[in-house]
Amino acid sequence: MKITDIETIILRLPEPVLANGDNLQDVLIIRIHTDEGLVGIGEAHTSPTVLKAIIDAPISHLTTQGLKPLLMGKNPLRINELWNAMYDHTVSYGRRGAVMQAISGIDIALWDLLGKATGQPIHQLLGGKLRDAVPAYASDLTPASPEAMIEQAQSHADAGFTGMKFGWGGLGGNVKSDAKWVGEIRAALGPDIALMLDMGTPVPFEQAVWLAGALAEQDVYFLEEPLSPDDLDGFAKLVAVSPTPIATGEKETSRFGFRDLMERGGLRIVQPDIARCGGITEIRRIAALAEVRNVRVIPHCWSTDILVAATLHFLATQRDAPWQEFNVMNNPLKSSLSRKPFKLADGMLRIPDGPGLGIELNEETIERYRWTP
Ligand SMILES: [Mg+2]
């Protein structure tokens, strides 16, 4: 089998609201075509225009190349070889950030192709699943008033979620009011729901320490990204004194970046995103580094059903798989990109069992939101 084309499709909502934290207002879909007619699908999740340029770029020299010219004509089933080639031939301008994010999208599409070529779901190719479903936590942008926030929390609980994450919107401006609002949600929902708080944008170190202390009174499951992703020394100090577990990693890439988060940053929960960190291939290496340190991996997953499927296949094979993040916003790129969108059942999401990712894209949605720079 040979790769005959790597198609990059930018999907974009007609009027993105750039001031809010919804990072599913545009996305890059990747389709890898082959001479045998099989097509693998993937997505990479950051600025799609930048990713497209990284994929399509012509060769500059040995260690500065675009990904597509590197892969054309190659056997897509040799995923390890292709992953190493993408890493090695971008090493002058890559290694982290956007290049690893682009590699992630291609890696997902290669695993989908391997599954379609062998008739096996990805979890089977990874050695077999340990479970049929994973508990999902509701992930949403928080409304601007406490009343609306409690209403939102209640509707997640009514839908069957046993965990939910709040952040952005009305939260994140002031740690005192953040702590108060979280207390109100806890009072409304009772003790059994897992509550997470996502700061999204960093706060001063002393405020993070104060907030982490206050949130422990509400038994908060984790406090996400209270500090800058580059402030590893700050994370180490915070983790050492915080009674609330601290989580971060959605902006990090590669096993080297995650090793630093765990070693220097002292993180006990990391949140790699398969559409950014280096794909399914790389998250398994990250998870191995985490497992030997007793660090928990709770992947970041705020994108289309392609990423939801990839994350579920990965979690299906992990000894520790506490949560699947599930974006519950009303967004057509989330709710109508696949023909059978993922739905919660008894608070869980089922692991797909079809070949590859086990999902099929809705061509009407692709045509409707396709965007050309
Ligand atoms: Mg986050």
C-alpha cells in the first residue's frame, strides 16, 4: 500500500468568537489517501492554517521539511518508521508546538488506516481493550452568572454525568469569587459529583496557592492550569503545598515535554491531547513515563469526534483510565461531524469497535464548514 495524497481540510464556524475560550471554532481534518482506495482520517488541533502550511511545505533541507512530501509514496502501515521520519526531518524547526501538533493529526490518520487495512479497531491493534466504556466528565464554558452556572451544573447531572469541569466565562477573573462559586455548585450538587476547575489563563503564584487551599474544602478533583505552562518551577512549588490535585498539559507536546512536566514540574496529573502531543503513538510513550511515576493521565479532549474516538481507543487499553473529557457545547463541529455522534450512556462513553477509529464523517458537515484561506 502507498500513500497517494494527504488532504488537509480546514473547517471553520462562520463567525468565530475569538474572545472566548472555545477552541473548537476551527479545526484541521486530515485525510490520507492510498493506492488501494482506503482513506485514513485524523485531526490536528491548533491554528489550522499554520498546520496546513507545515504539512504542505516543500523541503528546505534535510532537517527542515514539510510532512506531506516526506510521506508521499510511502507505506502508511509502517507507522513507527513514518513517525520517526516526520520527527527527524523537522527537527530544526519542530520537536515541540505546531509541528508536533501536525504530526499528531497524521499519526491519528495512520492508525485509522492501519485499522481499516486489517479490519481491526485501534484498541485491538494496541493490544486489546481492558474495558468497554470510560466515565466521561462534562466539559463546558461557564456562564457569566452564578444562577446560570448552577443551572448548567444541574443539567449535566441530570444528563448522567458523574464529573464536570468548570472554567472560563464567569470563572477565572478573581480567585475569591471562583472559590465562592465552586462552593455554590458543590452545595447544589451534593458530595458525589467530581468537580474540576480549569483556570485556562494563569493567575499569580500566591493566588494559585490560596485557591488550591480553598478548593480543597469543596473536594475539588483537580485544579487545571493555574500557572503558565512554562512555569515548571512554579508548578513544582504549588504541587508541593496544594491540598487540591493540580493538573496541566493540554498545551504540552512530546514525551520530552511531558517528562519535564513530571520531573521538574512535579505534576501528579497530566493532560496530553492526542491531536497535539504527537498522536496515539506518542501518548502511549507519555503514558508509560507517567505510569512508572504513578502519575495519572487524564487526556485533554475538546474537539471533534475524531479526537474523542482516538482518546477512547487509547484509554481502553490503559490500566488507569479515570476520565474521558467530553465537550458538551452546542457546536456543529462537535455534534454533527461524525455520522453517529458519541452519546453518553449511564455516565459513560462506549469504546468504538469498528475498524480503525470506528467512526465515519458526515460529508455534508464538511462541505458546509469547509474554509479556504
Ligand atoms: Mg483546559
